[in-house]
Amino acid sequence: MERRKAMCSIQELPEVKAKILEKVKLSAQGGDISAISKWSKAAEQCEKFIKESSDLTTRISNFTASLWQTRAINLNDQPISTKPKLKLSPKLEGSRARREWIKMLSSEAILLNGHNKRYYTEGGRSVSIAFANEIDRPNLIDKWFLGLKDEPTDIAVLLCQDLEGKVNDFVLPVAELKSTWKTLSRSGGEIKFNIRRRQSEYLLLEPNGEPISISKYLGKYQIIK
């Protein structure tokens, strides 16, 4: 019987890298020089693939965004008409917000590798990043609804953009949330986050309990280091 070849998608590359790094660690502990060399080269190649896929995603996002950019028509240096710029789709807007946030982290010497909403620290910890806008409707102001794939993760990052365009970034260590994490709503294979702002305090609503304040996690990048 012909043996099936293992398939790997771009989204799975960070997990593959984490497994390879574990192989490097085990090989080093066992003093297996040949295996160390093999898995180290595999890690380098995997990192190259991750970077290439990230660059491709950025290029695609920039390309699609550029399709809708418009310019004012000028006559004697006076603009006489300007077509409204089409708004990015929520998916593209979320991708751009995550990309800019990760770029900001790199300026703080914090590097993340990954794709879509799933990333990994240099130490191999998993970081899942969700994004949502505050919606300019009377019953939705000061509220954000975010979702992440319902899978084990070490850190959950919630990017909440307000009506002024400011992104409030909450870096939540899952281990500290304990029972709250388990009781959060889940549907469609996702874990749901319901964020509320009361004056200057940000709250994570728990379906069957009291809301908990997450204000202390705002901008806590050291959790990722």
C-alpha cells in the first residue's frame, strides 16, 4: 500500500517550527550532534517559509488595499472632486492591525513569528491575536466583540480599536485567567470575548459570573518576553 505523504498548510508552519525546536532541544540534551545539525537546519528552513508567507500576506493586503485608493481630480491646483475611499473589510482591517501591532513589538525587541491570528514567541510560547472595532451605534459604543480559534494558547491579545482610531491592546496570560477562561462563551469553533468600557475601566464579561477588569493588562508587553 502506498504511504500517504504528510501535508502541511501555511497556517500550521508555526506549530511545525515549535515541534522542530523541541527536537533540537531533545537532541542537545542527548548530545546527538548529527540530529542537532539536522533539526537546526530544518528550523532555519521553517523560519524562512514563515517569513515568506508573512511577506506574501502583507503584499496581498497592500495590493488589495491599493485597489480602492482614489485621488482627487485637480484643476489649476484646486481639487474639484474626491471620491470617498472605500473602507477595508473587517478581515483586512484586522490583518493590518495585527501586522502594525507586531511591527510595534519588534521596535521593543519582542519578536513574534506566525500567520493570521496565531503567533509564537522566540521561546516557543503561543500568542493568539484578535481584533475588533468599536461600532458607532448607540447600543454598541464602548463595546467590543472579539473571537479566537478555540485551541490551547499561552497568551491572548485583544486589540480593541475605538472610534477615534486608537488601539487598546490587552495582553492576557491565559494561566492567570484560570476558571474565567473556561467559562467564556464558545461557538462555531471560536472562543468569544465580550469587552466593555465603563469610564476608564475595561471589563471582560463572563457569561455566568461577575465581569473582571482587564485594565491592568493594557500594553503589558513584558508578558510576551
